[in-house]
Amino acid sequence: MTDPLGELLRSRRERLRPADVGLPAGGRRRTPGLRREEVARLAGVSITYYTVLEQGRAPGQPSAQVLDALARALRLTAVERDHLHTLVRGAFGDETTAEILQAGVRDLVDRLDPCPTYVTGRPWEVLAANRAARALFADWPSLPPTERNMLHWMLTDPAARHIYAEWEREAGAQLARFRTAAARHPGDPEFATLIDRLHADSAEMRDWWPRHEVAALSSGAKRLRHPALGEFVLHHVVLQVADDPEQKLVTFADREHGTERLALLCPR
């Protein structure tokens, strides 16, 4: 079993060139990126300690100061630095309780029609979706419970590749956000089961997961396709539910045409 901390350290070390951190190239290198001894020197730790960290054999947990030093040495972004701390400290630990979506949130999702809106839960299962979201993306309530997962749909359903005009970029970004979430739940069997399923069902998962990309939740715009609407751009916002911050409400709006065109998604 691979060690997530070691994976992150190794992947970021291999991406850096000596010039990126002010070091001379030092002749031909057998492997890409910095050498372990160079990262250790930049971080102010011993080469032995850095090596066992990267190999997942370190006794005990590195301190916050060491993690910050490694983040600086490896030129991590703020999101990657937070992810590094989460991998070591964790956030929620084991969680096996069933998720409950408050009735008021479900009612809000329905009231937002014709703006496509859905709510995802802890391991990104779709807990609620209004008529517009089901018409635009997928009719998740009609699927078996094990298939009602946003990431699994994105990576394995051919329809997702058509709906998202920039599918590869969107799928990669979604996987990076999922990885950030998964690190907060290292003992959650639902995350572990989903990750195993994705490795079995998706070639992109097998290719992208070792890159250890991470990203924070964010609002933005997506270029989408629909038989009745053609290709168009929707802007979306992501809101965390106060009763359970791991539940995210995502709602889309058409800034150019308002709700007039979106109403074609769910005609009365």
C-alpha cells in the first residue's frame, strides 16, 4: 500500500528543477527533478530523515515546523501546503455514519429550478438534485445507490465527456478537489471503496491519481453541451451546508440569458 505523504513529497520533488530553487544543475541526472539530499538541505533536515519520510517509514509524525520547511523547499502552493499538513495530522478520522440531508436544504434545491442545482455528500455521492440538474447532467435518483456519485459519473459515464466541452480539464480538476477532501477522511471506508472502484473502472483515474494533484473548492464557469441548448457557458457557485460542511450545494446560472433559456431544461 502506497503512502500518501511519500507520494506527495516524491511527486513534487520530481517536478522541480535545480534552477527553480537556485541550485546549479550539477551535470546529468539519472532521474527527473531534485535529488533527495537537495530537498533535505533546503528544508534543513537530514537526508536520512527525508528519505524515510518519502519512503513512508518515518517513526512518528513530523512536526508542523518540519512540514512547513518541506513545503517551502518543494515550493508548494498554499493548497498543497495545507494538504501536506492534513495528510499527517488528519482532520476527521474514521467516519462511518450515514449522511442525512436536512429537509430544508432539499426544498431549497427544488426551489432553485430552472437553475441546475445539486448537493453532494462526504464521498461526493449526490444527495439531492433538482429537475434542471437531472436533465442537464444525469438522473441520479434513478440510478442504483452505488452509482449516485459525482466523481464516478464524471470519470466513467460517456455522457459526461459530451456534456463537458472541456472534459479532461474539468475531470482532472474535480479529481484534484476530491483528493483534497479524501485526505480529511483517512479512515473513511467509503472513500477507500470509491477510490478502489475508480481505479478499476477508469483509465484516467489510474493515470492521474499518482500525480497527487490537489485543489480547493471554488466557484467558476463551465462550458457545457445539451441537445436543446447547444453549447453554452454556465457560472456556478459552491456553498457548504452549515449543518454538515462536508455537504456542498452547487448551483448554476446563465448570466447572459437568465432563466429563460434554462427553463428549456425542465418544461412544464
